[in-house]
Amino acid sequence: MTRSLGAGHSLHTADVHRVIDARTVATVFQPLVRLDTREVVGYEALSRGPAGTPWERPAVLFTAAQAVGRLAELDWICRARAYEAALAAGLDPLITLFVNTEPMALDTECPPDLRKWVEAARERLRVVTEMTERAVSAHPSALLTAAAGARSAGWGVALDDVGANPASLAMLPFVHPDVVKLDMHLIHKPDRPEVARVVNAVVAYAEQTGATILAEGIETEEHVAIARGMGATLGQGWLFGRGDVLPRTARAPRAPVRFVPAPQTAAPVNRAHARTPFQIVANHRPTSLATKRMLLPISQYLEAKAADRIEPPVLLACFQDGRYLTAATAKRFSRIADSAALVAALATGVGTEPLPGVRGADLAPTDPLCGEWNVIVVGPHFAGALVARDLGDTGPEELRRFDYALTYDRDLALAAARALMHWIVPQGPATA
């Protein structure tokens, strides 16, 4: 379950500093089981502060740590304590340990006193790093880099709370998780109309990738039946056990939780050497010559696809220079941002939030993206990308010529979109 950040700023900040300084964080473990056989295949690590204090509640503890600027350090402590407990219990390498991760913490160095547990976990444990879709909108680059880093260690990735927000569905292909965790509200209230949309999108993703579907919040046998009807093969919840210490005699499962192959485009990206969307698409598709007047209807068609409020997508666009983000375009983007999972506009002079709800990336004049006009839309079931390279004409605006390619190939559009995400600057601490 996600470590949410709730209220708690009224408590004395000195106390949370003492908790973090003393590393007084404990870990309990909730079993994850196969729904057909009830075989335990893994455990999720759940962090707790000092017992008998307000900090015992993780929501309060994480809120306070964020308020004093030590969220990343607390996150490292929680993960290290989970690894330490799993290693001390001799957790079988076929049992998967699910550990919540704050992606922005991976932008900071692991504290030296915790490093040994992290290094030992990489060698001896089978870990799934859990993230939430909220981290994508806060810091897309960190989330994608964190997912790629987990895979480089031979670990898996899970996307948590899927379905809590319909926009989370658009994040599935970006994170490319091995395990999709259905939010508990889907299981507890399956008759809501939006549940069918979530289940259809998740099942489609699992069918395409081989990912595993896990249902959270299972408390009754009826919940088991509902979860299995939604395509879940794994489950967790009070029916199978609450948080407790790890058993030292935990039996290895017949088969571990499956990790799916990562797409080649999900590798870590150094922005200085990153390929642009035009380079990515043009490497696989023929290009054509067109004027701006010819390309505008294509761009607007893709923007219209991004306005889907039933299945909100991701919309990423490069405008070269901020002056091309016209009043009419700004109005369309602001309207789309009301429902979309993520809307971003990249250009010179736009700042980090050029419009309400729209993420920005203020490009340097020498940035290679300044030579491209890109409009990329990725949703649960639709993907399309217009990528165009400016040929440098100086005549009338509408007659400016571009070398362009258009693709509706999902993998290719995703590759172009992932590249752009690495240009979007952090919005602030994610709440994973």
C-alpha cells in the first residue's frame, strides 16, 4: 500500500529530526499470495515510526519529513530497514520483496551508514520497486530513471494504486511495470462505471506485456472472486494477513513473480546524449516534406485525441520558441490539462509552468529540441506522434517547411514520448 502524505505539520519538527537521526524506523511485512492456491509469493514492506508515538503512523512521519526537507533520507532509511530485516530472516531468493520507493530519493546519495544493506540487497534479494503514477507528473525523469535503475539491478517494478485516478492508466506504458497493483477501491466498489474502463486498460496492458495483475485490499472471499474476475492472479489484504515480522521458515514458492522484458527505450537516459523524437521516429519511418499550414491540421487532430476525458492520455509537445505557443493553442492545452494525465509544453522562454496545469521545459536556444515541432499523445488505447524538423525557412510563417514523420505505432510513439519526458523539470517532491 502506498505511503500517503496526510496532515501532521503541527507536530514538533525537532522530534522528527530525532527519529530520522536515530534511524528508529521499523518494518512489518504483509504477504502477497496467489489467488488460486493461496501460496505466498512475496511480502510488501510497510514502514512504521517509533511505537506509541504519533510518528508510528507513516502518513504523519512522511509528511513531517517532507516539511523539514528530509523526505529522501527517510525513504532511504525505510528501504534499508526493509532490506536489513529480510536479510536477517534469510528470505528465500524466490520470494519477492515489494518495497515502496520515492523516485526523487534516487537523485540523492544513500547515507553511508545504510549503504551496506542496499548493496547486500542487490546481491541477495529479489526486489520489486513500487512507485505511483503521481510521481510521473511531479518528476517524470526521476521516475523513468528509477524504473530503469531497478531493472539494471535485476529487480522488478510495480505501479501502485492503479485505478485510484483514471489518469494513472496512461502511465502504465511509460513505467512498463512487471506488476500492476489494482487500487483497493476497485475491489470494494466494483459496480462503478469507471471500473470497467480501468480493468479493460489493465488487462490489455497485461496481455501485451505479460505483466502480472495484483489486487490490493482483499478482506473477504467475495473480494477474491471479484479480483479474479478482474484478471488478478495475485492479491494482498487482511484476508491473507496484516503487517507482521517475517517468518524465518517462509517456504519458497513454486515459481517467483514474473518479471517482463523491459522495452529497449526504457534504458537510463543522459539528456546530453539523448535522441530527440524526430531522430527516434525518422530512424524507423520515412519522412516527407510539408509546410506548417499542411501540418497544423495533423497537430490539432492529435491534440483533439488528447482531450479524451473518459480515458485521459499524456500530451507532450515541442513548440521550438515560446512565441509559437499562441493564445488559441494555450486555450486548448489548458482545457486538456483539466483531465489529462500529464500535459507538457517545451520551448524557449516558457518557464516550468507556462499555463495552469501544464508542465513546461524552458529550452536553451542551443537545445536540439529547438529545431523540432513535436506533438505526441499516448493514452491507454491510443498513441500517435507527429515529429517535424524545421528546415530553417525565413519566409511567411505558414509556409515554413518541415521534414516530418507521422506514426501511430504504439512502441514508436512511446519511445518518442519517453525521450521528451527527460526534459521536463521536477515540479516538487513526489508523494510516493
